[in-house]
Amino acid sequence: MRHLQGIQPRQLHLSVVLGVAVSGVLVASGCASTVHEGGGPMMGVASSTTSGSMVGSAVPGYHYSQVACTPPAGLPGTRVTVLLADMGMTQVMGGTAPLGVHMMLRSSLTVIAAGQLSLVAENRGWRIHELVVLPLAAGASAGHRVPGADGKVSESGSIGEASANCATGAGAGISSRGASWTTLTLVPGRYELLCNLPNHYADGMWTELTIT
């Protein structure tokens, strides 16, 4: 092997070993961070060969319920599945959550061309959840809204939501094993997908969606 200029063989070997070790740490840290930091495309959750829904428990600490209702076939535009889940739970509960628990909201796509899209929110968790779509102002980042005393953020400017259990549009919330869907036409910009039940946003249920 040719020596790299200015680097001795022993130094090169040490650099490679350290690089591999650091990469392993970063990969492990990335997996761990997905449980509470919102954001990002859906990862670590296998797709069902029969329904396209998320199954399994590939993200450490998450135990997914089986979705029992199916959205209608042929929803308009690009179909985007949004996974809603909560960590360390296997029993059905209500919608209010304490601060500091870990929950997730993951989108199957995070960059989509402008136009019509159908968001399908699947509640694979055990608490009641919902999906709200809010625009992001220039320079704003997802996950930085400030909840009020009720544990919820302002929904001013809301573009739409999927919160009717096993139905389309707004409702009282998506029960465990339920789903809800909504069809929107979005212009280019940045949007935030979030769950706005008490403390859910502060506990990590948000992600950014970019429309190009």
C-alpha cells in the first residue's frame, strides 16, 4: 500500500480504527435519538406486505399496536403515511401524557413536490393521538413551538388535520390501532406535522415536511 503523504503507516492504521469506532458510536446514537427528537423519515419500522402499515418493534423501546382500520384505496395525490407511537407502552390509554415521556411522529416522506397529497396518520401507539399540519415561518425550525399551560401549541394558521378515528378530517382523536386521513393541496414551503394533544408536542411528536 502506498503511504499517504505526511502520514506514517502506524498513524494511518490508528486513524482508520478510530474512524470506524466513531462511526459505530454515531450510528448507535442516531438510532437512540429517533425516539424523542421528532423529525426525519420513517426508519426502523418494517412495512407490512398486506396493508402497507408499520409493524414490528425495530426502534428500541417501542411496541407497536396493530392498526385495525384501513383508509380507502385510491386516495388523491401522493400518499404519505405518518406513524404515531409512544415508547414503553403496551396498554391503551387516553390522550393526555406527562412531560418527559418519549413519543414519536415519523413521516414516510419528508420532501414532496407541490400539489395534492393525502396524509394517512396511523396510530401504532397506545395513547390517543392526532395529526395537525402547520406552516413553518421563514427561519423557524420544527420542534421549537412553545406550548401553553394546557400543554398544547397554537394552531393558528392550521392547514388541516387528521384526527377523526377511522375517518377523514378533524375529530376527537385517533384511538390506539386507529387511523385518520386528510387530503391537502400544498404550495412550496416548509410545514410542520405534529400531534397537539396535551404535552405530546413537547414529548417529541413533530416532524418537518418540505414541499418543493
